[in-house]
Amino acid sequence: MVPSEIRALFAVVSRPEVVSLAGGAPYVSALPLDVVGGMVGDLVAGKGAEVLQYGSAQGDEELRARICEVMALEGVTANADDVVVTVGAQQGLDLLTKIFIDPGDVVLAEAPSYVGALGTFASYQADVVHVPMDGEGLVPAALRETLARLRREGRRVKFLYTVPTFQNPAGVTLSAARRAEVLDICAAHDVLVVEDNPYGLLCYDHEPLRALRADDDRVVYLGSFSKTIASGLRVGWVLAPQGVRTKLVLAAESAVLCPPNFSQLAVREYLNTQPWREQIKSFRELYRERRDTMLESLDALMPDGCTWTRPAGGFFVWLTLPEGLDAKAMAPRALAERVAYVPGTGFYADGTGQRHLRLSYCFPEPHRIREGVRRLASVVQQEIGMRDTFGGARPDRAPRGVHTPGPGIV
């Protein structure tokens, strides 16, 4: 187990003078906190004996039924019996990996991929093999070729891990045509698909897309209320076929006995009593404004040679630096100029991705986003100047060896 690239930044980016475009913290202040606070107080006062007691390892039954209603917005038809409530989607991912992975087994993952997933896979000694993406998401031809190669090598592929909608960190979305093709390829190779979908309802330019799970009930679906209600509640879920679900409950009992009953019933009460669909629309409008501010600022300020994705939802933009620049080596200088981002190397299992970085627009207010991009653009311009002067990375921070860009958005 190794430290996360994002966690390592937290002590610095919490300083008020630093504009953090690093972490993906949702803007929970947009919730009607007084109303939610009153709801929680009434819940404890009226049902405290239930709320403050142990609960089921599978999760509260009524909450699981409401989760099915949430997933229906993305075309998923599900039964509450097939849902397991977890301590955030991250615990669900950990439990799935514990169930399926023996040391040396292969997990396929997009390049780049969610840093929290890579950490989990590494902790169970999985071998992560990246599959390239482009502007339409995972490339089916590359997936097919990778699976064929691994089969020739006699290696055991347990599952494909994918964030198909507003991907973290790249912000791209798997196109509708490719979704069917990816499912067909994995079915032909008898490879499980694990769909991580925390951002699916945060769509800014269109209605929610159909989840992969909506078209194939063999897909294991990970969901979370961290982005659509509040991350501090730590309530997520896994929708899985019966055999997998049974093992998940056993693994959850071993890990935590039962998930936090208080958080579960608070979410249940919120879904039962609050206009949660309207609140999601409010989040969409807020994040759309911030997304637009970031893209407009990048268009106006970034030096030539930089490229970036244009997400239709979610929290992140993936920026590629000009040739010869190293985002990880540049990060300390950016912090000195009071702006923070996450270097791309954290999103690759093999540590490549030096030219890439992730920018988050979900938490800072628009004027802070503009200022953060201005500071970042100034740093990038200076790095370009040093590259042109010295013919490579800044000499006082030059990495050892020769770095080449890893697989990524093309």
C-alpha cells in the first residue's frame, strides 16, 4: 500500500491562499443544511432506538428499495434483494476485489483510471493492465486486442473496472455505440464488468445516459450518494448478481459487521421526505456553471500546446501538457504560485502519465477557478520557457531517466 497522490496534497491545499483544483470534494454547502439538520434531529428524536442501533450487513431494506428508484433514472431495473449497502462505493470496490482477486490476477482498467481503485487493486496484489481511451471513452479494439494477448500469455483476467460516465480522472464518457461493444467483448471472453458510476446523474448537456448495468444484468454496479447528497455520510451500494451479492454480504460482515445504521437511515429519510430530484438538478446547474468557467478560462489563458477534455458532466478536466513538460515535477512550483492540481502519474498503475494532470472544478467558486487557471497558465508558460532554454525539464528538478508519455487520452 502506498500513499495516494491526492491525499498527499491535502495538508497544503487546505491553506486559504492556495486555489485547489485538486480534490474532487462535492459542494455540500449547496444543500439546504438547515432543513437537512432539522430532518436528522427529528429522525433521532422520533426513531432514535432504531437509528442508533446495529443494522443489517446487507443494509436497510427500505433504503435498498429507494436505491433501486435512483438507479431507475439511468435505466437500471433492480430488486432490493440484489443491493448491498456499503460505506461509500469505495468499500464496495474493496469488497469486490477481496472476493475476486488472488495475487497475480489481472484487472483491466482504463488509462488513466481512478486513483482509489488502483490503490485497492494494488493492496490485493492484482496486476493492473491499462486499456487506452480516446474522446469516446474506452477503445473497444484495444480492449479486444488486450484480452487476446493476455489469453495467449495464459494470464487470468478477473474483471474490467470502468467509470464509463464522466470518467474520473479524464471526464470523458463511453459512447452509446461503444457501450454495447464493450459488453459484448467482455461476455465473449467471460470477463466480469465492474461499473463504477458516482457521477452518472450529474449530467450538464443532456439527460442521464443508460448505465451499462441497464443492458446487462451480469454487470456489477457501484453507486454512491457522495456526489448527489453528501460525501460525509459515506453511503454507497453495490448491485450484483445473486452469487456475488451473497459473498459481498459475508465480506461486509467480516469487515465492519454492519454499515453505519445512522447514515443509512438519514439517507433513507432524505429520500423519503426531501425533493431529492430537484436537489440533483440544483447541483447540475451549479456544477455546469463551474465546468463552463473552467473551460472558458482554459480556452482564454492556457499556452499553445496544451490540450484538455471537455466533460459533459462530473467533476474533472484532464489536461495534457506540451512535449517536454512533467506535471509531477512542475507541481511544487505550482504550489509555490498558490495553485494545486493532481499530477497524472497517480492515475496509472505503472507511474506513467507525466504530461497529464487532473483539474477539478466542483468545489471552488467560479472566481477562484478563474484565478486558479490564471496561476496555472503562468506556471506552464514559465515551464515552456525553461524547456526551450535548456532543452528539457527544468534542470533543478529534472527526473532521472527518460520519461515517455504513458497510455492515455488520444
